[in-house]
Amino acid sequence: MTRPSPRQSRRHEEGDDFTQDCSRSARGSVRVSVKGRPAQHKPLDVSNGKALFLKGQKVQYKSVTQGTWVDAEVVMVREDGAVMIDLKDRHWFEVADQMAKFRARPRRLFDTGMDVQYFSVTQGGWTDCIVSDYREDGAVQISIKDNYWMKVPEQDEKLRAPCFDRCDELVWEAEKLMRKTPPECHAAEEKYREALQLDPDHVTSMLGLAALLRDYFGELVEAEQLFRAVLEESPFDLTALSDLGDLLKVVGRGEDAKQLHKKWWKVRDRLKELEEDACC
């Protein structure tokens, strides 16, 4: 399957003396960054800043039923700023509701019971284990280190979701680069592209590269190509369906966006039905 051709970095073309890298945001405004770095992260937002939370953001929702704050994720954002969360399908929270019922969730990488890999200096490599306990500040304990609380900065270096091949490792390395301040976007892009050279159909790499090109470089055409390539490989991928729909909505292709979001709902509803059947 043919993939989009690599984007040429202007900094690479013009050499180390190049000090300003201009790129265009999803809305078309020129962004300028210093020493070839992309501008500050600005995810594609169909509400153009009206929503208080971004799609995909981990939040906490004030549940009247449970009488406490519960973890949730924003799954959709509307043009008027209303958002939907995974706990309340088809219920839109207006901006005023978001102010009263939502708050940002503290950064947390892993939950109790998750399979992970720990980098053991003693064993000289990655070792499979399980997250055995979790603390509100994000620290975790793992099954091979009893009574030791590993804080989030150490998790960034020594704990990861299981990687099964080199492509998975390259994606993890790219994501780690993107968590730096400022994000190392060019280096991360190289990691994603290296993974796609090894496996042109690697879905996680395509999704990661598409998001990077969309949000940091404003390269919407190649991002669209990558999302479509994901859907060729995995037609029911929820992330690709939703993100491509949002991208098309922002560039004025509303009818195409509506069809993708309609398919997203069908796939999501079917997956929930399968989960419920499996629990019975």
C-alpha cells in the first residue's frame, strides 16, 4: 500500500542557521517558532476555542449518582463548544455545564491491573509485569517491585505499555519525545516514519504521525491521507473515523464529516453491545 511521501523539513533544507520555522495552523494562521522548532502544541479543535476541554482529554466528571468525581474522557466536541464524554453517550454538556461538572484529571499513565513492561537495570532490559496498585498522585506499584511507589517522572523513563516489535518501540520513543517541553517534533516524526518504513501498515504509527502533522505542522493534506490509510487497513478504527471527521469539518467538507461521524457512532454502539454481551 502506497503511503504519503515524507515531508521535507525546512530546517533540514536550509541548514542549522535557519532560525525561524513558519507553519500554518488548522485555521490557516501563520505560526512562527524559534530555531526550527514547531510552534506550541495546538490540537485541531472544531469549536475554535469555545469548548473548555479537548477531544481525547482525560477529565473528571462530578457524578450526582455516585456522589463523587469519576474519571471520564471527552469523546466528541461540537462547533458551539459543547462536549460529550464516554460515560454519557449522546448527552451534550454545554460550556456552562463544563464549568460546573468537569475538571482536568491529574496526569496518570497507568491503572491497576494493566500489563506493562519495566526497564530493569539489573536484568539489562524490559521485563513484563503488572500494575498492582495506584495512588491519587499518579504513582504506581508494580508486581516485581513490592512496596515501592514509582512516581510519574520515573514511569516516563522506566515503564511502558507492552511493545511486541520494533515498530511498537519506535512509537513509544516518539510519544516520549512529544511529552518533552518543548516537544521534540522533528525527532518524533523521524521515529514514526522509521516505523512506517519497517511496516507501512502499522496503524499506531500512522495515527501518531497524522496527529503530529495536523497539530504541530498544520499539514492537513498529509494528515488526511494517513487517516484514510488507517481506515483502509482497519475500517472500524474509532480514532481515525472521529479525527478524520473533525479534520474534514474544519476544512469545510461538512457532508463528508457527517458520514464519517455517523459511521463512528455505528461502530461505537456495536462495540458497546459486544462488551455488554461478553459481561453476561
